[in-house]
Amino acid sequence: MSNSYVVGLDQGGTAVNATVLASDGTFLVGELIETPSRVTEGPDAALAALTTALDGVLEAVGLDRSAVSAVGLDTPGPASAEGRFSSRGSTNFGHDGWRNYDIRGGLAQHVGLPVTYTNDGNAAALYAHQVHFGTRAPRTSSMSAIVGTGLGGGLVQNGQIISGAAGMAGEVGHVHVPTVGLLEPDQPLPSCNCGFTGDAESIASLTGIRRNLLPYWLGRFPGHPLADLDIAEAAKQLRDYAERGDELASAVFRQQAKAIGALFTIVANVTDPHAFFLGGGVVEAGSAFRDWFLDEVRDATRLRDEQQAIVEFALVPDRDMAGARGAALAALAAGGAADAGKADGSASELVLGEASDARSSGGRSESAATSR
């Protein structure tokens, strides 16, 4: 069997999401395949978890490692373009072993395959851009914000990720946003795991809810049912309350939307993109809540009249699968598969094929060109 497949692994703070991409641009996995990431146990445990995810997704589609030419890996940052975490480690992995750790090299050695590294926000941003714009991808630009444990994102210009000199461009969660008009007058300035105060992630993330927003708003709503829960569990349940129209939960998510809108406003004045994409757990909800939240973000984004006529706002497609799919696209673009496109890091140069030879646990495959 020829080595004509790449595996995409999206390593998050709690789970690894995995997919398989054929060299013709067909995704063999049409549903979420997720396993524990074990990142808080340190690099050794996390590498074992990534290997389990790799073998598990291959088994699900009826392949073995001999069919794989490369692995596309994405993780939260900050990390270099080569996959070495910063001296402070990964913000949301919570283990000192990640400081200066080379996750790309570590995984390559562990599985015996070439590994391409992409920041998780960049991976989702690349996938969103490619799917949304299709053949227009090489001529357009976009910015994505991915709300999860932290706040990731990515900047795409002419179909290519902007990685920066040290590979740390697009760390949009750690951009400081104006808090006047965003926070209540008596609300403490929010702090981030990275050491900053008042950055976007300190507000627009699950960690921001747990650490900053929810403790304040529970004080404004004495007797609320969430006050009886551990704060971490209460933060996880907050979205369910928001979907039911709960006043406290709506206030928290409205602040998150304002923070993302402030972030988009900053980016609009720096890169002037064609589109803003919103993804992550905050859109893993019912359509009514998703639409409300996206409208709140749009209303909080200040654009000039000329931009208003052009700019689009949309959700990142395929939700939790977007990171793994973007990582796989990046690996394919880098020359990971037998007949990959140009190895210049531009996934938009690939000719993505229609769905064919579907072999997934659900019996369906999807083309990146047509998947929604």
C-alpha cells in the first residue's frame, strides 16, 4: 500500500481529536474521534496519548501506519513554528515539563513518522479559510478566534498562515483589549494564565469564565444555582444556562462577545481581513445561542463603512474537527503525502478532491472543498 495518507492530531488541554486525509484532499473521518490528551501529566504521558489517538483513528478507517506518510500535529501555544514551546511552557497544559519542550520532534521520534507542527488556532484558521473561500482562498484574508480552554486563533493572508519571525504570530488571545465599556465599573481587571492582565483570553475563554467572570457575576446574582457548585464545574455548565436564557449566563457570554469584538476591531485596523471566523466550544451549542453570540460579536466589532461592505462573519465549520483537519491540510501542503501540492506551506495551493473511497467508522468521507 502506498504512503498516501496523512493523519491530523489536534492536541488540546483535555482531549486529542484525530482525522485522516488522503492525498486527493478527501477526509476519511466524518465524525469526531476523541481520546484523552493527558497533557497535565507531562510530555511522556501526552506522547503516549497522541500515539493512542494515531493508532485509534487509523484502526477506525481500516489503515495501519505503513499507509501514513506524515502526521500533522497542532497544539495550543505559545510555541515556535518548529513546535518548541516557549520558556513559559504551554499556557493551558499545566506541567513544568512543557517548558522549551520540542513536541514536534518528540512525537516524530515516538511514532517513527515525519511530523508537521501547527499552532492549534492556526490549524483551525487555515481550515476555516480554505472551506469558506474555496478557490478564492489564495486571494483572500481572514482572522479566526477559537474559544476553548484558552483563546486561540490565526491570521491568514492570501491563503497562507501568517506565522511571524519566531512562529508566534496569531496568538490573538494574548492581545490586550480595551476594558472600558466591557467590564462593569466595580469588576476586577481579569488576569490570564500567561501572566497578562486584561488580554482577550482572560475574558473570552473557559479559563476566563472560571477564573474571572463567573466569580464576579455570582456575586451579582445571590442564590443562583451555580453558586452551589465547584467553580470549575459551574463554568462548564454555564453555556447550558445561557441556552435557556439565564440572565447571569447571558451577561457572562455577552462580555465574552464584547471582548472578541474588541479583538476583531484591533485586527481590522492592522490586517483588514475579508472575513472573521468564530469557533470553539462557545459555538458547540444550539443554533439559537450560536446565532445570538455571533450577532453580539458582530455588533461589538467596529468597522469602517468601506469594511462593512466587504467583511463577512462566519462560524468555523466542522467545529471540534477543524483543528485536526487543518493540521492534516498543513502536513499535506508541506509534502507529507505522495502526490501533495507545493511544499511551500500554502494549503490553498492544493487541489482538494471530491469525496471518494470512503472508509470511516460512519461509512462516509468528506472533501475539504465541500464540507460544511
